[in-house]
Amino acid sequence: MTFIVTRPRERSSPSDRVRRGTAILVGVVATALVAIQLVHVDRPNPAVRSDLVAPQEIKSLIRRACFDCHSNETQWLWYSHVAPFSWVIARDVRAGRRRLNFSEWADYASDPETKNHKLREVVQSIAGGDMAPWYYRVLHSGARLRQDERQLIIRWASQEATSASPPGNSPRGD
């Protein structure tokens, strides 16, 4: 007959269990963060079909503050390659381009109604402080427009919308 001698099991303290649980949780989160890097996100920059027609000062402001999301000339910075940020950034750029794409300005300009609509949206977004979104401005100081820069863009877009409106139509949608 063989006897197996076992030591009595040591009871772990609550702080040991918390440390062990925390270590397991950190390991699972780290593994998940590494694993999601394998999910590829498409970050295309299609060809520029046309350029914004505006005075150079306005073009420079819009290029600096708006082009990353509203053109085909997006600067994909290092963090746009790190999931889950890459997913959010790619989604925001796709949505921004769908809404307004300065790299396709001639398409809007060829239809006065469309151009007028886009210009009114620019005025509303800039005047309302909706553009650029706060979370974008945090990392992109160039997107932080001063009040005088906002007014320049608003004045330009309003004047352009007025000139794009067919006679009898107000650019404000009255």
C-alpha cells in the first residue's frame, strides 16, 4: 500500500486573489489588444478629381482644418494604424468624404443646387462649432480655427452660396 502525503492547501488572502484576478484581466486585455491588430482596416486615398475653387487664404484654412476627413488627401498618422482607433478614424473619414469631399468639388460646382447645399452645410457646421469635432481638435491643433478664421470661411461660403443660388432662391433656404 502506498501513501501519498499531501500538505494542507494554503488559503490565499483576499489581496492575493485580487492580485491574481487583476493579472489575469490584464493578460486577457493585452492579448485582445494584440489580436485586434490583425483586423485590417482599409485606408484609401482615391485620386483627387478636382480642387476646391476658392481664394488662396480660404483654401489654406480649409486644407489645414478640414482635408483629413473631407478630401481624398487624408494624412493617415501613426495612430490611424492602431486598432481600435483605426476603425473609428477610417469610419469618420468615410462618413466625412460622403458628406462633403473637397477633392470632388467640381461635381458640386457643376450643379448649382448641390453646390449651394454644400456651402450652406459648411456655414452651419462652422458657425455651429460642429466642425471639426472636439475629439479631432484635441490631436490636431491645425483644425482649431480661431474665430476670425471661422468668420472668413463663413463669409466666403455664404457669398458663394448666394452667387450659386438661382434667382429667387435664398442661400439660407427661405
